[in-house]
Amino acid sequence: MPLGSGRPATFFPAGSEIYAQGDLCASLYQVEFGAVRIYRLLSDGRRQISAFHLAGEMFGFEADKNHHFFAEAICSTGIRILSPSASHVVAELLPMALQSLVRAQEQLLVLGRQNAVERVAAFFLEMSERQGGLRQVELPMSRLDIADYLGLTIETVSRVFSKLKSKGVIRLPSLRNVEIVKLQTLQDMAA
Amino acid sequence: MPLGSGRPATFFPAGSEIYAQGDLCASLYQVEFGAVRIYRLLSDGRRQISAFHLAGEMFGFEADKNHHFFAEAICSTGIRILSPSASHVVAELLPMALQSLVRAQEQLLVLGRQNAVERVAAFFLEMSERQGGLRQVELPMSRLDIADYLGLTIETVSRVFSKLKSKGVIRLPSLRNVEIVKLQTLQDMAA
DNA sequence: CGTATCTTTGAGGGTAATCAAAAAGGGTGG
DNA sequence: CCACCCTTTTTGATTACCCTCAAAGATACG
């Protein structure tokens, strides 16, 4: 049984804020359906998305009393808000924190040492894995979100998509759906 | 009283391995003196250092049973090895994990969205802060380590050092010592 | 003092960013 | 259902930043 099932979920329309940088950390959150982006901003507006959260995943715990990040619904999203003091939540804190840490560290390697093609390939594989390892991958986020997650520009992301498509590595049945055609090639590309 | 004080420390010479990727996670580690680098490798040898650990800091906890990273002593280093089951260690796990998460997420912003000058400036400020906020900062690591931490090449790191020096923002009393002369300028540069 | 390693500096090239515009998609109202 | 508009995405041309390759200079160590 998933954490907090039975509690009501709150609905967030696409683009709406779940919490902002500076807000008090009052709760934990679990995605019921939809998707969430976690990000920071530089003073000149540059944005780095540090994580996406998909259905079933939890987020919202931070080291400080106040949030250092923004959280927004990417699309229509249902969120369960959990009291952080509930014992069954407390028990999950450490595993969740470690999971987030692994993801962040994985992302450090991508941002620090991989080129554009490798970043996009790694992104497709990550999204596929998190959606059950299927070849049909849904991308709830825009190209701009993907760019800000991968440390690239939207144009570069688009160009790499086109390149992988023309090479027959992926297909794009629609803007927000990717089909992985040559899995092995994609894995090789991710280095 | 620091964690595990009274237990003997193990000595690691410069460059020696503390644990390797794939090793079982058997312990937690606390730096007594010296410094440690935590890193991953890509198959072609590209290296990303995800963290440095200085005196007093702990490391070695991971989400999996096996280490996903390498840990090496940067210079002559003393390490206390702690049993992860000791109650006073267990109590520290969550705060430590969250602290590591914050650092990793901070680094994501640097690697994803900042240019070479901003990265180096942020690095100096981070090292200064972690050494008590002094203007005299010691760099136990080589230029190559710094480059692999900041996602740059050694040449670019060296050029930025020279540029900041020529602008009078920093002084370099020796290779491994930096003096922050114009703190405000450095902070502005870090964006 | 000599050698090996690390760091700095220089020249040139490549990848991704920027600037710009066309194309595609999505939503609304007629 | 279709036409229109606005937003997102794609594609193209050019620029800029950082990487690569190369060599000189500095530092550490035996």
C-alpha cells in the first residue's frame, strides 16, 4: 500500500506553484498523477531543474527549515500532502533522501562530463527506466524543461532530438511521446 | 564532542584508495585531517568529482549496498572508520544525507548553468566558507581535481585563476593557497 | 642537482549558445 | 468542424566559449 493512500489529494493545474524558494518546509508531497519540476533560479533568470518527479514519487524534504527550491506542477497534477511527523513518513525519510542523492549525483556526472547527445540519450534512458522500462516513453515536460534539466538550450535539445530521429534511434509519434527504436545504440550513446 | 572521538584513525597516504566503486558499503567515514575526493568514472576515463570532504566531515553512506563511487585521499589523510550500526551514528545519517543532497543540488546549478569564471568563483567561495569564512583559503587538491569537480579542463581552470589574479580579485601566495582580495567582486562573479 | 610531475600559457578548432525566422501544435471562438 | 491566433518547436546562420593540442615554466622529490 502506498504511503498516505486514503488521504485526499490536492489538484494543481499545469504550471501552478506547489511551493516556492523561501517557503517554510511544512509538509512532504507525493505525486498521485501528473509530474512536478524542482528548480532553482539564478538572479539573471537562468534556471536549473534539479529533478522531475513522476507519479508515485515523493519530494519536498530539504535540509533547512525553508525551501531552497521551487516546485511546480508540469501538467495537471494530483499531490498528496503528508504530515512529516507521521511515523510511517518518518521511516521513509532516509531512503527517500538517499534516493534523491543518488539521482543528483548521477546528474552531476551528466552535467559535468557529458556532451549534448550523451545528455539527451541518458535522459531518454532515465525516463524509460522510471516508466517501467518500456520503449514508449511519455515526456510530460516541455523542451524548455528538458533543456533546463540537462544544462542545454532548447535549440540544442531540439537538434539532438532531430538527429536521433533521423538516425532511426528514436521515433517521435507526437511531441511528448518518444519511442526508443534502437535501445542498444541509445545506451552506447549515453556512454 | 565529535562523532566517534576516541576511536583510532586510519592513515591514508596521498592518492590512496579508501573504497572503490562496487565495494560493499561496510562503514561510515569521518575525516580527521587531510581531504578526500569522491568521484565516478565514465568508461572512457572522464572523471566527475562529486564532492570533496575536509576535516570533520563524514562520507561513505550510499543508497545501495555497494558503493557507486570511488573515495581517495587527496593528501595525507586520517580517517575514522565508524560502525554504521552504532546508535549515535544512525542518528546522524539523515542530517548527513540531507547535507550531501544540498551540496549536490548546489553543484547541479553550477555545472548546468554557470560559465567557467562563475564556477571557479563559486568554488573559491565554497572552500572559503567551509574553512571558516577566512580570506586565506587552502586548496588541498590539484588543478586537475578542481577541473574534474567543476566540469572544466585543467587549462581552463588555470586560465581563470590567472585572470582573477591579474584582475586583483585573488592572490596566489603559493600554488595551493588562495587569498580572496576582493570578496564582493568574487561574489558578484559567482552570480 | 637532475628528473618527473604539475601548472601555465599560447594557438587553433569544435561544440553548443545566440540570434533569427519558419513550421508545427494547441486552444478558442465562430 | 474549421479558421484563426498564440505558443512551442524546429531549423538555419553566425558567434563565442571552452576544449584540444602543444610547449614552456614552475614545483616537488629523490
